[in-house]
Amino acid sequence: MSGMYIAAMTAVAAAMTVVLRFLPFWVLGQRRTPAYIEYLGRVLPYAIMGMLVVYCLKSTSLTAPPHGLPELTAVAVTAGLHAWKRSTLISILAGTLCYMFLVQIIF
């Protein structure tokens, strides 16, 4: 691939990202945000996190060794740290590191 092609594709991707970010403001203008959009803004983050947990744990086997122990331990570390520190970044990072340590070193 040539450098011009890569630069053009990067520019198109950047332009589309900017357009998509500003599109709701252009469409809605200065009007009040509709109630259903405010509702979705409140409930979707929790729904998405729940879906991510289900997706991450869907292939965990509880019948074969190590019986889901690394996954459940990492989930507990993530939830515990989040309840304690209220920091999404710290809790997800620590849970990921815990899981990788358990899978690579312990199990």
C-alpha cells in the first residue's frame, strides 16, 4: 500500500468520526433532549456491561478443570475493586491482570 492511500483512508476515517460525533448536535440543535434518549443514556451503560460479562464468561467450563476458578476470581477482584475504589480503569485493569496471572502462572 502506498503512503497516499493510507493517509487518505486515515483522513476519511477521521472525518467520519467527527461527523458521527457531531451529528446528534446538528440534528437536535439547541432543543431539549428527548426523554427516551435520556432514558437510554441512563440504562444502556449497565446493559452493555452486563452483556460484556456474559460474553466474556460464555465459554467458561465449570465441569472441566480449573472449573472456572480463574474467571470467577478475576470477576470477584474486578467487582470488589470497583465497589471499593469506584474506578472503572483500576478495576478492569486489575481484573485483567489477575486473570492473566492466574491463567499463565497458576493454572
